[in-house]
Amino acid sequence: MLVQGDPELWRVTLLTLRVSGTATLVSLAAGVPLGVLLGLARFRGRNVVVSAVNTGMGLPPVVVGVAVSLMLWRSGPAGAFGMMYTPGAMVVAQCIIALPQVVGLTMAGIMQLDPRLALQIMALGASRIQLYALLVREARLSILAAIMAGFGAVVSEVGASMMVGGNIGGQTRVLTTAIVLEVNKGNFDVAIALSVVLMLLAYSVTAVLTVLQQKGRHA
């Protein structure tokens, strides 16, 4: 499979990258602004929100799978969209898994900055958007770590993907669910090959982000 370039292997691998990559990008778009706001804002109940984010960083994927399934079933509040057992449902579940990772690490990166930096930026006449943009730039190493953590959390999870995607061949089967299927069938050689591909995929994406992180360290 690995040497000959099996078509099914490529299909499963590309779907894994598409689903997990999309979920990571969406969680990044929503999580970075939330992380910046939580890192800067001071309001009543902030500790409760931060505790919820920190708890979400260890949220079991199967719990997310149950929650998303209840929402997407035909009788659920979002059942009319017909997303159950589709890649879209898997993206939703993986976004929920990755979002706390991105928010929490972004917030930590912002809080590690010198508090006087924001005051200096505002004193120079920067707008609120310019302030946030500059702070994000200063916390870029933490944000890149957040991207790696978010992608790592979703590309390796299996419970939520199976519950909302159904592990349908050619439609919602990704590397993790394919591995479980092959192990259950007793095809350990195929499961090992899929595991190698999954590790290579995760390493390749992480390696690219690590290079960017190390370059940003010296920028």
C-alpha cells in the first residue's frame, strides 16, 4: 500500500488532511481572537470562563461526539441540515475539540507579554484592531504552538469521528477510523501501514509549523 500508492490509501489520507486541516483553520479563526480577549480582558466571571477553557483542553472526544450527534440527528436542533454522517459533521466535532487548545494557548501567550507593551502601543495612537494585531505578532510563537496542539488533537482522535461520521468507505473514512476497522477485521498489516501514514502526516504538518516557529523566534 505504501510503496505502490494504493488509491484507497490516498483517498483516506487526503480526506483526513482535509477534515482535520479545515477544523484546525476554523478553530484558529475563532480561537485566536477569543484567546486575545481573554488574555487582555478583566471582567466578573472571567475565572469561570478560563476554567471552562482549561477543562475543554482535556475534553474527551467521545463526549464531543455524543453532543454533536444529538445536535445533528434528524430530531435534533440542527437536524434539518442533514449533516450527520458527512465530512461536515466531522469538521464540526473536530472544531469543538481543537478550539479550547487554540484559545487556551493563545491566552497564555498573551498573558506572558509585558503588560506595559499594550499601554505603549495604545499611547502611540494605535486602534484596538492594531493593538490586537501587534499583540498577536508578539505572541506568534505561542499561537503556532496552539496550531500544532489543535491539529495534533484532531488528526489523532477517533471517537468523535466515528460517532458523527460513521466510518463510511469513500465518504467519511479517515486514517484513524480506518485503522480501527482494519484491527477489528484482523488485518494488522494494513493497520500498521495506515498507522505509519498517519504518523508521517502528523509529523510533516508539525515539522512545517516547527520551522515557522523557529524562524519566528529569531524574527
